[in-house]
Amino acid sequence: MMAWLRSSCWIAVLSLGAIQALDASIQTVPVERIKLIKEIQARLNISFQCEFSISIGQTRKYAMANSSGIIIVDRAFLESADRGRIFFAIAHEYAHAYLQHDVRLYEHLSMPIGQLPPKNLPEIRRRFEKEADGIAARKAKEMGFPIESILEFILTQPDAEKGFHPDLRAYCKPRERADYILAVYQSS
């Protein structure tokens, strides 16, 4: 019993420390960026009819999400990107969370061998990325974010999959991705 109590107290202290660290990290982000995040969150929650939350942290990407509705925006990206890029990155992640892409991908990974032939996972990831891009483009148009900034964002980021065989890429090449986003934006 005493060991449980000690571990529970340790967890409470750890949680308090994590909260203080989050508060400290948010304090380094300019106030106007915090307001922008809150505005985007409110507008996307209404549009998606959900209650997702956005946190600021450190990611290996611009932003990331999970199906429980937690979106994390990279602090360095948030501090340096313009409104259109920030919106697009968040809207893209909202689409992933809303459509539960992580859960759906896991379902494909956890299928018992011999049941149904597993689908090509890079193909599934490509489809999910394209789906999220399309939804983010529609939301950008709907909410008045200019496409030029978004296209520049897509075209100027390094191609992390350069040299990959086309069947192994999760994303289209930047030019193809930008063309698709533009087509969806214009047709919305």
C-alpha cells in the first residue's frame, strides 16, 4: 500500500512538472501566435463538429495528431511560419485525427497472417496523406486562407522521400502535391 501511495505521489509530481514545463514553453511563444492557434482551433472544431485540442511542443514534423483529437504544433514552426502555413499544417492534422488515420493504419498492421492479404502500407499512407491534404485545402478555402502561402509551403519544404521508389513514398512529390492541393482549393 505504501509503495502504491509513493508511486501515486510521484506521478502527481511528474504531472505537475509536465504542466509547468508546458506553461513555460507556451510563454516563449509570442502572444499573437497563441491567439492564432486558439482561433484556428475554434474554427476547425466548429467546422469538423469536434472538440480537438492543440498543444505546442517539439515534433519531428510541422505538426502531428492522433485519433483522440490531440494535435501538437511544432514550436519552431509556429514561431517562424506565416498564418496560411500554420493553418494548413493544423487543418491537415485535424483531418488525420477526424478520420482516425492512425487507428485505420494500425488495423492494417495488426491483421492476422492468412486472413486477408495485407494491403500495401505505403499505398495506404499515400491515400491518407492525400485525403488530409484535400480536406485541409477545402478548409483553407472555406475559411479564407490564401492558397499562395500554402503552395509555397509545400514547394519549399525539402522532399524527405527524395530518391525513394515511387511505390514506397508516403507523399506525392512536392510539385504533384501542390498541384493536387491547388486543384482541390480551386474546385471548392
